[in-house]
Amino acid sequence: LINELNHRVKNTLATVLSIATLTARRSEDVESFAKGFQARLLSLSATHNLLTAEGWQRAELRDIFRAEFAHYNDDQIVLTGPEIWLGAENVLAIGLIVHELATNATKYGALSRAEGRVEISWSTEGDILDIAWREHGGPPVSEPRRKGFGSRLISSSASESTFRYPATGFEADIRIRLFSAPADGLSLEGM
């Protein structure tokens, strides 16, 4: 049990260090660093809460989205997909991805307007999870001049990712390889 705890703490600290480093690279001043870092840590904490509720074994994909969008109106977020239980490694990565997409939608996209909405759908084929993110009702969007933290995080975490910027709203297609067991080797029996 102590070895499992040590492994989880080390993985969490490595994640926090990575978030701090990447946030610092994209921050223009201490205030913007603090704000971005705090938001990302709160998202990581929410994901940890989901895992804790399931004994650090798994979490359901829809719950990851619900945790991130808890403070939005129900009519702004449309979630469509089957029940999918994920191991801890996937939960942490997807939690960070969803946070970055939601943050950008709030700052620049559909969620920056009261009438804006985000439609998220997902499916699996074998050990691949496909997530489709579609924004509607926001301001016109255009491709950013440089890659930000979110696009770098998604590109490094996903097997494949495609971003499109039609005038109607940002779109992303993300493919993630699903792990049959968490990185720390815990059994997922009963899943």
C-alpha cells in the first residue's frame, strides 16, 4: 500500500511540475502565471476527486465532463456518448484536456457568450477513444498565430488530434489510446 501511495504521489508531483513549467513558458507575468496555474491545479483536483470516489481505480468519462462544466448552464453543454469507465492514467490526461478546451471556449469561443453551446460526443473502437468537440453560437474564430498550452497538451497527450477553425465555431477531433490498467499496475477487475 505504501509503494502504491508513493507511486501515485510521484506521478502527481510530476504532473504538477509539468503544468507549472508549461504554464510559466506561456505566461507574460506572475499574475497570469498564478491565475493559469491555479485553474489547472483546481481541474487536476476535481479529477483526483473523481478517482478517489472510485478507490483510484477508475472514473466514468461523462463525470469528467460534468465536473469541468459544473458551473455552466445545462443548455450550454451537450454530452452524447456511451458509458465509458477509464483507468486512472486516462482520467488524469483527459481531465487536463477537457479543462484546456473548456478554458479556451470560455475565453475565446462559444462559452464566451450566453447563447453559445458546446457539443461533445464520444465513442470507442477497440482501445481507442474518439472525442468530437463542436462549438456553436460563439464569436467567429480563426486559427491562432501560435500554439498555446492547451494545443500542446492535447497534441502530446492524444494519439491524434485535429483542430479546425470554421467561422461557425471551433472544432476538435481527439483520439486517445485507452489503457487496460492504470500506470501503477492496479487491477481493474470488474470493469
